[in-house]
Amino acid sequence: MSFWVACARRGCAALVTFTVLATAGCGGVFGPQYEYEEDLYPALDGSATLYVSASVAALVALRGVDLDLDPRAPIDRNRVRALFEAPGLAVRRPRVSHRSGRRFVHVRIDTPSVQALATAAPLSWSSYAITRRPGLVTLTQEIGAASGRAVGDVGWSGDEVVAFRLHVPGRIQFHNAEQGIERGNILTWEQSLAGRVKGVPLELEVRMESDSILFRTLMLFGSAALAALATLGLAVWWLARRKHETA
């Protein structure tokens, strides 16, 4: 079972990376464009993968990181990577894109413990908690004040939006996302960039069943395959018996 879970995770990660880059470069074909967004893929065992996609200007304005705001300046990917590094976090080399005259960075972080994400400086505005009871797992993320700095005129119109998104591995029993469940098991919380700069707090909560959707799907697939094999076996046995009786 672990082999199939690993394969599914790798395939999902590749698809997410492609979607992030395609959205950044194709004018929002796949949905709304965000100045800052986090896509969190938690697992029921407490591990997680987080994708952060943000304009350099948003990272400076929201998190106060020391990056050059000049849109013509090259991005030091190793420096961006170092910003997110912390014990217990595996940070991949960032990807870079451009949109609306601004530079965007796309970072992937893997961790065996979702709570460890808060130890990275750009993610320290969040706190994560997982609680368990029979048949139910509750995940919360509280996002507090920004700690950024003024960025001046970077081409923002005032309508920019940030998003925090959860890709839930189990069947959802409760959530507090205003937009409801999207495309299966995706929850999105949106906030204006201005509100996030001011530090208007956000609290994300989801309660999910402790059996993963992937596990259930594999079990159903396996059951269907066994039923098909059993039917085939009965058919072969019946044909062999008929041949023997008529011989």
C-alpha cells in the first residue's frame, strides 16, 4: 500500500507544480490570480507538503524579507530557498515566473510535521495544530499579524488578493471556509492583500475522517479487481466443467 501512496503523492506534487507555473504564466486560465498564496497538502500522519507562490513585493510587504524589489533584478534562488529553511523542513530550489511586471517565486517545502512549518521565518505568522479522536482528525491554522515593510509603488491596483488553501486527505465533516468545498476536497480562504498587510487574523479549521480518500479509493479498486478475478475464475471453472461433462 505504501508504494501506491508514494506514487500518488509524487504524481499529485508534479501536477500541483505544473498548475502553479501555468497559472502564473497564462493569465489566470486556471482560476483567480493571487499576489500571495499557500497550498497546504497535509497527511493524516501529520506530515505535509506546502507550496508558497508569491510576488517578491508581497513577500517583502507581508514578511519583511530582504529581497530586491527592482523587477529587472535577477532573483537569487538560493537566497530565497535559505529564507524558508529551518530544522525539519526540506526546501526545494525555488522556481521563478513573471506576471504584471512583477517577479514571483514558487517554493515547495516538505516536512514530517506540519507544526514545523511555523519555524521558517516567512511562515512564522502561522501556528498549526492537529488533534485526534476516534475516527476524526482536526487541523487548524491560525494566521496572525504580518511583519513586513513598505514597498512603495510596485504596480498594485488595490484589488490584490491572498489565499490559503488546504487540500484535505480525508472526507470533510466540518470546515469554516466561506467558499465551501471545491473540486473534491479543496478548501480556500481568501483575504485582501491590504487586509493581510494590516494583519487581520485568519483562522482555518477543518475536521476530516481519519481514513484517507486515497486509501478508500485503492480499497474499492482492489475489491473490484478481486471481484472481477473471482467472476473470471468461476467462468473458467464452469466452462471446464461443461467441457468435461460433454466429453
